[in-house]
Amino acid sequence: MNRTDQTSALAAGPWTLAAMIAAAALTRLLPHPPNFSPVEAMALFGGAYFASRRAALWVPLLAMLLSDVALGLLKGGLYWSHMTDGSFLLVYACIALTAFAGYALRGRVNGARVLGWSLAGSVFFFLVTNFGVWASGTMYPKNGAGLMACYVAGLPFFQWAVLGTLLYSAVLFGGFELLRRRVPALRAQTV
């Protein structure tokens, strides 16, 4: 393989990661149970494998934004209102922090670690976003009992979030591992 072919092969790595994250984000447009999504898995995956820390952060955020815009166009008013309240920013902050957490997996990806970080990301997302619902909304009293009621009301959604994160983590991390076995340019710890 000449130098140009090597450079082209290496450049394909980030595009492969971005395409996988974009494909995962687009699954948000398919029918699915509430909160069953690839959001935390995309961020963790990006943090684990992009050599560029900027790409690890911005690719999952951009994929999320594009899928949010597409959902807004498909679902209309109710979804657009979600994109203008404070919970929107908390979701994106969770994605960014999970991408940073994915750095802990760099060069150390295995099933147990991906499982652990996926579960931790799901719990973190649940705690932060439900706290945001309680703090910025009017559905729950602004006291400890109101916060607990908000968390309890979120539990049915949390189970789907965990299952979605686990499934999409398995697909992204497992799929990339299979690709790495077939494509030598993707075998580096990060691409």
C-alpha cells in the first residue's frame, strides 16, 4: 500500500465512526418505546474511539441535533417546544459529559467496561434530566418529596433508556469491533 492509500485508509476511520453514530441517531426516527434511544451509546462510543477529542464531542452532538430537527419536522409543535426549554440543554450536556466519560474506554474497550459505562451513563442521564424536569417544571412541588415523585414518575422511562443504551452500545461497539477485524486501517486504538 503506497503512502496515499495509507492516508486514505486512515482518513476513512473517522468517517466510519461518524457514519455509525449518524445511523444510530437516525434510528430515533423509527417507532420505539419511550426513551429507548441510542443517545448515551453514541456519546460513549464517540469518546472511546475518535482520536480527535473535538470529533468525540461534536459528532454525537451534531448527530443528535440533526435527529432532533428531523423529529421536530415529523412530529411538529410538541417536539419543537421540547427543543426550546431547559431540558433540551440538559440532554445535550449529558451527551457531552458522556462523550468525555468515553475517554476512559480509550484503548481499554471490553464487554464489561462498555456494560459498566453504559449503565453509569444511563443512570447519570436519568438523574440529571429528571432533576431538570423537577427544577424547571411546575408538575412537582419544589421540595424533596416533589423531587422523589419526579424520579419515581420517570422510572418506567428509565427502564427503556437502560435497554436502549445497552442495545445500541452492543451494536456500535460490537459492530465496530467486527469492522476492525476486516479493515486494517481501523485497528488503531482510536481513529
